[in-house]
Amino acid sequence: MGKGLVATATTTIQAPRTRVWGALVDPEQIKQYMFGANVISEWRVGSPIVWRGEWKGRPYEDRGEVLRIDRGERLEYSHWSPKAEESGEGDDATGRHNVTIELTGEGDRTRVLLSQDNNPTEDARTHSEQTWNAMLAALKKHLES
């Protein structure tokens, strides 16, 4: 991390870490809380990740790569969206974000801390934090229902 401005989001979920971890890497569960995205990945370091879906009536396909996996504890991946190309950031290091999700806790309570680097402005960081907080709220609802 450490590139650009860092957006953060956090929540505590009434579920064990193993269950929260499963929701982070299971495409069927991801679709339930991540705005309907279809996610494809082997969830191994170096493997690609593809997010496909529709946002505001427009199809999208975002891409990334798994950077680190500590099962049940930490997931790190890069993320790039075609929106970056539209804004002039392009498909290079300046238009990519690294997302880190850390899980802590014991028993039936798991704290989820998410961070995303390389936000170019305060407005972009605020927007990212709002989006990630909405996603974590949906994850919490999914797992606590």
C-alpha cells in the first residue's frame, strides 16, 4: 500500500472468520453482496480476477490480480476499471488500486477492515469509502440473515 490517498471501511460481523472468509471468495455469495457482480478467480497468488456485471444499466468488466492470500486472515488484490481509462488514468499502475481485506476476531465476531490505495483525490477517496462501506454493510446483512 502507500500509493495515493487510502480509502478505508470497516465493520464487525456476527459470524466466525471462516464463514466471512468463505463469503469473500465464493462467487455465489459475492454476487449477493457485491452489487450483483459475477466474479471469476482461482483465488491463488498471481491468478486473475474478473468482475462482470451491470451498473446503472451499463455492462462493465473490471480486472485485477490476486496479490496475497492468508486464508481466513488477509486477502489482497489489484483492481482496474475501464472507468480509469475514461478518466485518463489508463491500464497502468496509475489507474490501478490495491485492495486489502483483513479479518480479525474470535468466536462468532469478525472485524473486517478494508483499504484501497491509489485514490487520486479526496473526492475519489470519499467515493471509494462510501462504496466499500455499502459493500461491507451488504456483506454483514448477508452473513447475519
